[in-house]
Amino acid sequence: MRILYFLLALLFLLCQALAVTIIFYSDTLTCTKNNGTCAFMLCPIFMKAIGTCYDGAAKCCRRCI
């Protein structure tokens, strides 16, 4: 019976960790889906900033057309 409680607690902790990971990487995934790349400094030449990556720590850059 103790093993069941332990497994239930472990499952709860894993679900919380997964939720934090999804929230943290949501802007990075959005950038990738919009054909962008993440840059921690300025966007390279011929690219413009269209958003953020890594929870606002970097810029999402996409090629100017």
C-alpha cells in the first residue's frame, strides 16, 4: 500500500514538472513554428525580431523578405 502512495506522489511531481516545461518552452515553440530562429544578442543581418524565445531571454528572428 505504501508503494501505491509513493507512485501516486511521483506521478503528481512528474505532471507538475511537465507543465512547467511546456510553459517555459511555449514561446520558443511558437518561434520555431513561425520559421524563426532564436538569438540571444541582436538579430543577424537581413533578419528582424518577431517575438521572444526562452521565456523572454532571447529574440525570435525571421528572415526579411
